[in-house]
Amino acid sequence: MKKFFQKNKKSQKFLYLLAVFFFCASFSAQKVQAQNLDFGKAEKRISFQDEGMLFESLTNAQTVQEFLNEKKINLRDKDVVFPDKNEKIFSGSKIIIHRAKKITVKEGGKTSDIFTLQKTIQEAIWEDKKIELDQDDITVPDRESLVKDGTLVTVTHVLIKEEIKNVDIDFKIVSNEDDKLGWRVKKVTQKGEVGIKEVKYKVVFNDGKEISRKILESNITKDPVDEIVTQGTMVKVGKVHTGVASWYAWTGTMAAANPWLPMGSYVRVTNTENGKSVIVKINDRGPFGNGRIIDLDKVAFAKIASVGAGVVNVKMEVITN
């Protein structure tokens, strides 16, 4: 009796599994049949999304490509449609179109168009691979800006490099006086030498044109040597005259007029009030009268007195050397 019940249970289990199998097979067949019937219908209601906008439409098309043709929907270069154009469509299908955006890139006077699905300007340029965009290069708008259809992007290639140059250091001119040398003698007693310093620059170029140069460091590799110029101060004098000196605008040099001294003579004129003196060359005649013995050029007069004074008492010494 026990064996009978065990055998009966096995038979029931087998029949149960067999029933489940036939049910699943029947359901799948009905689903396939329903899809086939749906596909064969004259019109299907589908939805499609273009540029983020969702539409519903009735269509007789059997594939995505036929639907695009039917609705006269054009795809530009790099536009993407999902599902694939060759996929079949059914009622309830959803077609999504991702439109590539167009940006115009200006580089070095040339322009080119890029169609892209990338999010940022940098990603779009890198994807295009026609323009090398390095780390220091500048884009306007900024490279991290989001891509917008119709955007004009200007690319400036930036080169930053270091340069080392030797730069001259000017020498100083130092004047000395020597009372053992005649007043006409002026000579270089030590020749000046230019110094040299090594300068390191940071140089920035925009599209090959230098726009900035900054000194990073500098080191003197050779010190300059001062040039020493010695002026003789020894003056030998002959006759001495006293009187009044006036001024006039003449040659703008260390010149003067005197009524009697030979042309080309040199005299030392000293202001008796302040002790200032100047050596001038006689190259004109005058002044005449009023106790005036010399008429100094305005430039020479200014060295011993204020031009506003007009006249000044002086000692005039004729130079013989």
C-alpha cells in the first residue's frame, strides 16, 4: 500500500511539471503571435524624442529608417538615433534622436566646423583631432564651457618657455680734475669696460607672437669697469681787468663779446660777489659804455650769477696757456 502511494505521488509531480511546460509554451507562442499581428497592422502608435522634445505619432513604417523617411526627419553628420535604423518598430516603440551640435572653431585665421555630441568645448575639439589643444592654450569661451549649437570658439595657442641671454651692463663715466694739466687738456685716464649679466626670462608667445617677458633671475658674470676722464684745471693768466659783466643771447655756448681783446682769446671771468668763475672765448665785439668790460652769452652768465640780475661786478683774467 505504501509503495502504491509513493508511485502515485511521482505520477502527480510529473503531470504537474508537464502542465507548467505546456502553459509557458502556449504563453510564448501567444506573445510572438501578438507581436507579429502588431507588426503587420496598418498603423502603429509610437513615440519619438528629438532634441529633448517628446512626440507621439501614427506610422505605417516597419523600421526606424522607414519612420525617419516617412516623417522627413533628416539626420546630420554625427547625429545618433536609437534603436538602430534597421531595427523593427512596434506599437509602443520609442525612438530617440540625439542631435550633434555644430560649433565653429577659429584657429590662426582659419575656421572649421565641428559636429559633436560631447558636452564641453574641450571634449569636442579633442574628439575632432584636427586641432591640438595643449594645457596652456586658451579658448574663448572657456574650454570647460558647455557646447551650444552655433557657438564660435576662438583658439589661441600659448607657448611658455625660458630663455637665457647675456645683457650688457653700461659702465659709469667718472670725472676727475688735475691741476697739473692745462685747462684745455681732457683725456681718458682709464678706459671703461662693459659688464655682463646672465638673465633668465620667462617668455610667453600667443600664436607665435611674443606678448610678455618676465625676468626670473639674473647673475652678474662680469663687473663693469668705470671710465675715468681727467680734466686739466691749470690756468696761466696775464692781464687782469675789473668792471661790469652783462649778458645777451648769442650762440648758446661758452662765448662772450669784448671791445678790445683779440678774437679767439680766452678769459676767466669771476663774480667778485660769490667767487664763481667761468672760462669763455671772445668771438664778438661789445659791450660799449657804462663800465661794462664783457658781455657774456646767457649760458655762460648763468654759471656765475642769476640771469635775472642782468649785470654783475667781475674780474676778467686773460688766459695765456
